[in-house]
Amino acid sequence: MELEGQELVPADAEASNEAASSKDAASQPPASICSGILNLANTIIGSGLLSLPSAFARCGFVTGSLLLLIFAAFSALGLHLLSAASDISGRPASLYTVAEKAQPNLGLLVDVAIGIKCFGVATTYLIVVGDSLPLALEPLGATGALLDRRLWSALAALAVAPLAYRKRMDGLRHTSLIAILSVLVIMAVVIAFAIGPALSPALDPCASTSAQSSCRAEGAEVVCSCRGPVVAVSDASSILRALPIYTFAYTCHQNIVSISNEMALDGRPAPERVIRVIQGALPFALAVYFSVAVAGYSTFGNRVAHDVLTSYPSSPLVSGARLLVAGGDHRALSAF
């Protein structure tokens, strides 16, 4: 029975509701480990990927690499603890039920906090689309309304809204696969520019006049370059200013409860399957982050832009990468 002053609900009715919920969950086929990895990796990797070369420029190569590893380890620990807490609270779990199990009457506060957080990330996605598509389309000859960021933000909201109504994360595995493939193409573009003209003259990162921001005299010649110095370790204040980029790089914990629910077998927790999902998604994200950060930083040094794509000369290849950024970063909407 409930406490005095609250609505009286028979204990057997509560047990019946919990049993019905567990039965519904058990009737659903479990999601595959591959599906869990795709959805978790897509939740982790977003447009913040493009800021990592700038974070390395602030921290230095060695410090930046260590911070990527440290925050990946903390993220893995947090994912494991949330999944284990969900097992204790009972399957199917939610952040609300986990919070209520830890501290009664805390569930609503946690739900509100998660809702505000996801709303902010989803809004950021619309901003990314509104900023990226005009920049991608202008070099291709687009004019007028096609360069209106508000138009593209509104169209993006309409296009991805149906994804937010999926009842299971497993239903997003195909869109997550598309997003992951988009990330791999963007990574390949950044690496290709790092190799530069050795592959093709079109991949010269300093081809544009605006990119040649540093000029120095070498004898009778004046040599201009878009590349600044590369350091191993930076000063403490610069490192502290870069920490938020690393902190939010692995944001994905709001979805681990839903993903771990779908890993359950016949309604029973399957922690070994969840661990395999974490072991697949986080190292993949770490590898992508490290590749883009190192390639972008080694290309431009401390002159790399906050968005590494803006450092490259305008070209169809860079425009294509921007289109993939806008099309692939829909991860936040799956959290609603």
C-alpha cells in the first residue's frame, strides 16, 4: 500500500502492472549486438568531431591524445554503471525507474534534466544543419532561398521528426548505419587533406589565398603556408579551455538504458551483451576521434579553425563533407 496522503494502490495491482510491462518487453525479439553498437556509436559521434583538431591545437598532441583516452575510459565506466543500475531496478528500465530506485521522488527531476539536455542537443543539430548546408551549396552555385539557414533548419526538423517516434532504438539501426558511413567519409576527407598533394593536387590544404595566413622570408623568396606549429604539450590554461570539447565528445549515456533493455533475453538482463556493445562502440568512436584530430591538427597546426572543414579551400569534396555532416548528425532526436 502507498504511504498516507497519497493515492492508495493495492500492492498486487502494482505487481500486475510490472509483470505486464515485463511480459511486453519479453515478447519483443532482442536487438542484435551489431544494432546496439551502431546506435550507441551514432549517439556518441556528432558534429563535435570537427572541433577535435582545434582541441588538439589548444592542448598539444600528447595531452590531447591522453584526454581522448581518459574521457573514453570514464564514459565506458559510466555506461557500465548505468546498465548495471538498470538491471537492479528491473527490466524494462528507464532513467526514471533507475533514479526512483536510487532515491525515491527523484525520477521526475532526472526526467526533466534529461529532457532539457536532449532538447538542447536536438536544437544544436538544427543549428548545424542551418550553418552547414548553405556553406556546402554556395560553392555549387546555389543562390537565394537555398542559402537561407532557416529554411534548411525547418526542413531538417520535418525530415527527422518521425525518427523520434520510434518505440525501439533497434528501429534506428539503418539510419545509424548511414550516419556512421557518413562519419567514415568525413574522416577519409580529413586524412586525404593531411596527406595532401602526394595524392592529388586538388588535396592541397593551402590552395586558397585565405588559407595562406603565414608568410616568412626564405632568402629572396617569401613563402606562405597555412600550417602553424605543432606542439606536444600546451599550457594549463589552454588545456582547461579545451576540456568541454572532450567532455561532450562521448555524450551518449541517455540512450544506454534503452539499448540495454533491448539487449535483454526473454526479459532477463544480459549484461555480457551490453558489455560487448560498449566494447564495440567506444573504441570505434575513439579511433575516429583520434584519426580526425591528428590528421586535422597535423595539417594546420595551431592555425586550424574551430570547425576543421572551414580551414580547407572551397571545393566539391569539402562541400560533400558538409552535406554529410548535416545529413548524418541526427543522433539527438533518437533520445526523445
